[in-house]
Amino acid sequence: MGHIAFLAREVPNAFGDRKRLRAWLERVAAEHGSRIDELNFVLLSDAALHGFNQRYLKHRDLTDVITFDLQAGSGIAGDVLISLDRVRENALHYGVPISHELRRVMVHGLLHLLGHHDKKKDERAAMSALEDAYLKVY
């Protein structure tokens, strides 16, 4: 079993039941024929995540999640940076609990590390369907 960390930087730590989250995330990886070696989920403010978005991706817009693939071996390794501000706003917009929206962006980041993409319309639809399916099994 790999290491999964749940961190918060200058925002409240909103992750909740870490044991259940770890088991769920490990299941997602296993169902993709992979395993988690080292995975860090980091909650940040909009401003902090925006800085990463500009510096590393050259994007000027706000986003809810950025994934950095750090894989060096055969298992999953990476950092998933999440804006708690975006999660809260999206949860309100979609009428779901913050915890549900947080899990959505967490699995979204993991799916990126597992090789899924969301640049094209059909890729976004497929990724969204996977997110929904994994949210149901949580």
C-alpha cells in the first residue's frame, strides 16, 4: 500500500474521513490496473492555486484542480492541488455538499494520473462519467 497524504495550506482541512478516502482512491487505481505509490492532495486558496496555474501552466484563469505527475516507477505518484474556494463555489453552483465536490476534484486529479485526459469534448464527457461512477461507489 502506498502513501496518500491530505494537506491544507492556509485554508481549513476539509478532507474528512481519510481512511475511507484512501480505500476509495486505492480502489480507483486498482480498477485501472495500477497502484498508488505516493499521492498528495493539497488544499489551497484560489490565489495560491492561481499562482501555480500561471507559473507552471501559463494559464491566467482560476481553476479547481491542477495535477502534477511525479511518477518515476510503475505506480502512481503525484500532487493534486485543489482550490478550496473553487470547490465551495462549485458545490453551491451544483447544489451538492462541499465534501461531494471535493471528492469529485480528487478523483478527477487521480484520473489524470491514471492517463485520462479532458482537453476535447468527448474526453471531458468520458472523464465526467468516470467521476460520477466513482462518486457513486464512494
